Amino acid sequence: MSPAQLTVREAVFDLLRALRMTTVFGNPGSTELPMYRDFPSDFRYVLGLQESVAVAMADGYAAATGSAAFVNLHSATGVGHALGSIFTAYRNQTPLVITAGQQARSILPFEPFLYSDQAANLPKPYVKWSCEPARAQDVPAAIARAFYAAMQQPCGPTFVSIPVDDWEQTSAPLQPREVSRTVCGDPALLARAAEAMNRARHPVIVVGAGVARDGAWQETIELAERHQARVWASPKSARNSFPEQHRLFAGFLPAERARIVACLRGCDFILALGAPVFAYHVEGTGPHIPEGAALVQLVDDPAMAAWAPVGVSIVTNVKLGIRAMLSQPPPRPRPAPDPRIPAKRQLPDRLTEHYLMQQIAALRPAGSVIVEEAPSSRPAMHTYLPILEPDTFYTCASGGLGHGLPAAVGIALARNGSKVIAILGDGSSMYSIQGLWSAAELRLPVAFVIVRNGSYRALDDFGEHFGLTRLPGTALPHLDFCALARGQGVTACRVARCADLDQALATAFAASEPVLVEVAIEDVASRAQMPLGNGKPT
Ligand SMILES: Cc1ncc(C[n+]2csc(CCOP(=O)(O)OP(=O)(O)O)c2C)c(N)n1
């Protein structure tokens, strides 16, 4: 090897170091092992006990750091297991560089054990870019391209398949480059948007996850206050983008066309910031926005701009777009709209999800992060657990369960000591329960609060939408979350009475290691045949 040459492995690790991807999330197999020869001491390997868990942990980590996370999976089956989480990362617009091992090039013609046929196609269409390099020496450049593509707005996962024999081949060193990541919208269109908003009598703002991803929290508050505009959270938003006790906060739009129109009725201008127009969950007919209203959308995703059914769409980094609007002259002063009516306080007489959310809000430490995947409890969360600080709420944009538990682990890893509170349905948590083991091994301060209602209740509720009164396969009896937690090294307790809740939550919130609190919600506790708990750790 000439001095200017490195092994592919050396060139890749040098590159990963330069790109600040020194944490490897993965689950290894034979086709990846040569990558780990002389694993550098400044790198760490975060093991997920199943590939969907590894990718979701990386998703949480990347979302919390704002920079791409590196993932290494095991050939076709590893990518197959991970696909649900890859889809979620794609919908979350989370930058991930996902690599997977492939069988040795020389035996690929013989369809060997553990090979991946059409490896680069397997994760499509839910990766932004994908390849299996034509030559071993092209692997470092492929990983560099995967990183730059993942980080360009709209961010998302990318994929590189790497044959096992490539790591010992030679390659030239690869210097990292500076590659622009954002796009600032057309200044003339943004000026027109500002003028149109100034002319409006009743402007409203709809905020989506793009506001949080682009760090536009302050700019959004400034723009809303300048216009006295009420601010709605966009349907199913995966991040928090506006202080939910601000006098201008209007609430959460439902994911249904007619109900959105009803919420926005009376406005004559809608500014959608970092949000699709709109995220629907059920069919609908009629207009997408109230009659007579105009709509302007600022989004970083050209596809989202293209499919929006109404309005003017401006492709832009949201923070830069809002700043451009703020640089225009302000509107004439407008009267302040009426604030929201505060929710009625829940009394400690029934252990409902409403009471649970209220007590989490009361007891959670300042700066703690909430990760949610408890579908039928989300309305209670919206009412009783307001999110007040930027970057303190995460859920998934895809609707695919199995993200929340491992994402909470990845976020805790990135936040280095901050308390993370994962509010998880009993059904949802079972899609990726192995994430508890990673939390325990990494000794991360995550409080896993399991909303134990004994069923896939969101589906029971949703059945009514289709006129169904009874559904098969939605009851979840006999699950014992304390046993599942203890079996993976996580302390746990079960609560079945209001009187025991505060102590259990306070203990979990104060702990510097993971703790699971299983909360048996009333009514359904008996249906699920659950033992009673008293909040003491077991
Ligand atoms: C991967 C995946 N499989 C199935 C579903 C369908 N689904 C939506 S909500 C839900 C129930 C979730 O149950 P749980 O976490 O207990 O919350 P609850 O509905 O009781 O609030 C299911 C199965 C989904 N969204 N994602």
C-alpha cells in the first residue's frame, strides 16, 4: 500500500470522525464484522437488540442533535426488520446514514447465505439516496455522499450497501467538504406573503414539525405576536413548535378535512409553517380551507409544496423564510384574539389518562423531554400536558408504532443527562420493548410511563368511525410490564390508584437511570386482568 493509500475501513472511519458520526447504532452480523477490526476507541457502538430498535434509537439521537446519525445493519434481513423505522425516519425528515453489510463480491453470483439481492433497492422508496458502490474504493465517497444527501433539506435517511470483502481493500483518503444544507425561499414570494398577511383582518398560523427542525421557535412567536395571529399545531405534528400556554395558542388541528375547516373558520389568511397542508387520517370532502381564506405555506420539502391542494407554497428553510417575512414592514395594530379556555382540573378520584397527564405535567422536571406514543391518550396529553419549551416533545410523523420507546433512548443519549419521559401505550411499547435493554445498559435517565389500558384502544375508538361495534384482536390481557422491564435490567413499579401515582412518578423523574412505571388506567384494568399495584418498585 502506498503511503497515500488507506484501507477502506481506515478511510471510512477517518471520514466518519470528520463528519462527527462517531456513534454507531446497529446490530451486527457476519457480513459486517470486518468493519469492526481495530474499532477506534473514540467511537462507540450502541447495540439495538433488533434492527428497527437500532434505527429508531438513531432517529431519536439525530433528531435531538440535529445532525445525521450513523447506522449499520445486517444484510437483507436486518434492513427488512428496520424498514418500518426507516419509513418513520423518512416521514420525520431525520438525517440518517444507514449502511448494511453485503456478501463478498466474488460469491454474489451464487446467491450465498445472507446475501442481499438488489440491496440498494430494498429500502426504496423511503431513502433519499441509495447505492451499492461499484468498487470497494468507492465506499468512502458513497458514505460521504450519503451524509451530504441526508443532511440536505428536506433531511432524511440514505443507504449504502457494503460488501464484506471491501473493508480490507485500499482507498485514497477522503477529505470532508462543505456542502450547503438549506434553501432560502424566493425573496419576492416571501415579500408578497408578508404583504398578504399584513392585509388580512384575521390571520392564523399553523405550525408543523418543520418549525422545530429549523429552530424557528423564537421567530414564530415574534411573527404571531406581530400579527396577533392565533397559532394552531398542525394535525399529528411530530414536534412541538409553539409554547402551548401562550395567549395566542389555539390548540391542535384534527386530522380531518371538515373539522380543520371548522377550526379555521373566520380567518381570511392562513400561514402554514413547516407543515403539510394538511396531514389527513380519514377521508373527507369539500374545501380544504374556509371559503374566502388565502393560504401561504413555507416548507423545506419541494414534494410537500407540489402536492398541497391549495394556496401558494414557498420552498424554504422555515427560519430563514420567517426572518424574510419579519424584515418586511409590520401590519397595522390588530386587537388580540380571545385566549383559550383553560381545562378543568382533574380530581384524584379516578385514575384516567387525563389525571395521569395532569400529574406528569405537575411533577416533571424543568427541561425534561416528552416522547409520546400512546395513541388514544394524545388528546388528554394535549389538554393536560402542555409543552412549553422548544425541542421538548417528540413523536413519529409516520403513524407507525414502535418508534417512541427506542427514540426516547436515542434522545436521552443525545441530551446527556436530561430527563426523558416516554409516555407509551401498552400496545405501542410492545413493538420495540427491547429498547428497555439498551436504556438499562447505557444507564440513561428515561422514565418509561406505560399507559396500561389493556387494549389497542385507539382501534376500538376508530372502529366507530367505520360503524364497527366489536373488533377482534384489540384486547391485550396478561402483559406484565414490570416483569418485562426487570428482565431487561430496568427498575419498575405498577400503579393502580391515584393515591400512589405521584410518588411513583416523582421517583422515576428523580432517577438517574431508567425506571418504568406501569399505570393501570381505570375501567379497563379489570378487563385486562391486571394485578393491582401500589407504586412500590418491584
Ligand atoms: C406498526 C403499526 N402497526 C399497527 C398500527 C395500528 N394501530 C394504531 S393505534 C394502535 C393501538 C395502539 O395501542 P396502545 O399503544 O395500547 O395505545 P391505545 O390505542 O390503547 O391508546 C394500533 C395497533 C400502527 N399504527 N402501526
